[in-house]
Amino acid sequence: MEFKDFTTGKNDDGRRLDRVLRIFLKDKSLGEIYKLLRKGLIKVNQQKAKPDSHINEGDVISIAAFLINSNPDNNNYEPKFENSTETICNLDIVFENQHILIINKPYGISVHGSDNNENGLDKAVLAYYQSKYKNKDAENTSLSFRPGPLHRLDRNTIGLLAFSLSLEGAKWFSEGIKNHTIQKKYYGLAEGKLENKEIWEDKLASADKLENGFYTVMQSADGQPAQTTATPLAYGMLNDKQVTLVEYVIKTGRKHQIRAQSKIHGHPLAGDKAYGGTQIKTKYKELNHEYYLQAYSLTIPDDNPISLPSEIKTGLSLDFVRLLEYCEIRNPGL
């Protein structure tokens, strides 16, 4: 019987065989993969293998050729990205090494593409990764690894967003987010005058109903703890109402955390109607965003094993600067 061989890479090391095969053989269910392994139609290093066995870098996975030939997608299993060349060119890369890619996320684009073929940044980064590394850098070649976002930003939140470029980077960065050793800082424009620095501690849970097409979150005794430090930086006027430029430092990373806590504490983000804000209306339509919130800094432990600098920062977006000028907030010293 003819077999086709696939050599595992560094980013496959330690993964369960069945999980690698499920990604690789898209048209097969997990049960079918188990049966193929039992029959010896899939082997590792020319030996039968159990589904829960862990593969090592350099292992050779041999798959019966008829399984590959029966579905052309199995020969070219990378997800496709429409207009990938244009999107790759438009990625605003702030930092990149072999483990992590950090981009400036633009306004109005989702991190994840949807099932109705809406393109998301995850697909753009995948296209970038494949164009740069596939068949060019053996260390990054992998049967199963795919770059992915390592934390969340809402569709209309802008700023620093990290993606994995290696399994080692994904594991370390994700653990840093989970344990709060990686600190995230934001700038936002809030309604009203926030007089002093405040530490907000609340419990947040998803609302029971959809608001404006998505689930909002609310304060709840049964919710998850959320902590945000809000520091006023400058004051101005927008649509005849006072606004405050605020720095937000989040200790936790709950869904819509800054947006929800801003509402709870009486200073919703300007324009954020889902959380009590008033729609932004200026004579410049391009400035009338749903709200203004930008992730501007990632602070990272010095002793990290994936060669990240201690802080990665980005400046305010042009639209944010222009809106501040419209609000007569100039040179806030950021």
C-alpha cells in the first residue's frame, strides 16, 4: 500500500496524535481517525500508534495515500484568506520575533472571522504566517500549529493585539495573561469629569438578553471579579458635555470589562450606547466612531523566556488625536 509521509515540526512537539490528525484530516471524524489508526492506515515512524500518544519533533506520520487523494483539501489544508495580499500589506506590525506577533488592531474589524466568510484579523495573520514561514523556515514548519490571537479586543476597540507564532510563545503568553503577569493599559474617552484616580472592583456576568445584537455584561453578585484602575489625564468638551481622557489599567480581563465598569461607575465611554454612552456626533463623519478605546501598552516580565521587551507601546491613533483636538484636548502629554 502506498503511503504519504509528513514530518512533524517543533510546534507539533508534545501534541496528542489524534488532535494533530483531526486538524490535518479535515474530512474525517474523530471516530474514523481512531479506526484508521487501529487498522494501521496511519502510522508514526512506521509503527502503529495510539490516538492519545504524543508526537515528537521530527516524527514521520505516514497516511495511506488513498485517504489523502480522496479529498484534495487534505493535500493543501491551510485555511484560505480572500484578498490576503492586500490584508497582509495592511497589517500594522508593532513587534515580531519567532514567538509573538503584535499588531495595531484597527477600528471596526473583528479579531475572529465569522462563519459567513467575514474576514477577521486571525485569517490575515494566518495568511501572513504562511507567506513568511511555510516551506522557508524549518523551525516554524508544523502540521498542526496555527497562529492565533492570545487575548481579546472588541471589534471597535483598537490598539495592541498579540498573536502566537510558535507553540512556546502561545503557551507562555497565554499563561501570563491568565496569571496577570502581563499588564494591559488603555486610553479611553469617558463622559463626565472623573475627578480623581479610582480603583473599580466589581463582579461582572453576561446579561440575560441581547442588546444591540450582542450580549452585554452587567454587575452581578454571581459574576466574576473585575478590577480596573481609572486615572484622569485631561478634560474637554464633546457635544456640549464634559469628557475625560482616561488611562485604564486592567488587572483582570473580563469581557467588555472597561466598557461595563465605566458605565457602573458613572463614566461610560463617549459614544458607547450599549453601555449608557451618548452617540458621538461631529461634523467629521470619519470621527464618529462608536466609542474610543485604545490598548496602548503591554508590560511584560523582564525574565520572560521568549525574548519580549519589558514594554511594548503604541501612540494614539490619528482619529483619536483628531477627536481629542475637536474636544479641545491638545498635547495631553501621552
